Amino acid sequence: MTMPADRLTTLEIRAAEQEKTIEELSDQIAEQWKAIERMQRKLDALANRFLALEEQAASDVPVTKPPHW
């Protein structure tokens, strides 16, 4: 049977390890969030660019009825 002091020491060690793990996970989440924000900005820029190109291309095509109408 372990002594109360040993149990307390074991619990303190576990708590410290868990705190370190939580900190590491929090840092990873923060980095991933930054990456997501960068990708979202790039996606928004590409979408805007695509819409601009689509608008330029659409103006060249005349809107007419097909010959069978």
C-alpha cells in the first residue's frame, strides 16, 4: 500500500503532465486556427478573382435566342 505522501506526489505529477498536454494542445489549436484564417483569406481572394473573370467573359457572349425559336 502506498503512503499518502506518495499518492499526493503521484497526483501532482499527473496534474502537471495534464496541464502541459493541455497547453500544447491549445498551442496547436491556435496555430491551426491561424492556418484556417489564411486559407479562408486565400479562398475569398480566389472567389473574387473567379467572379471578376466570369463577369469579363460573360460580357463577350451575346444573349440571343437559339435559331430554333
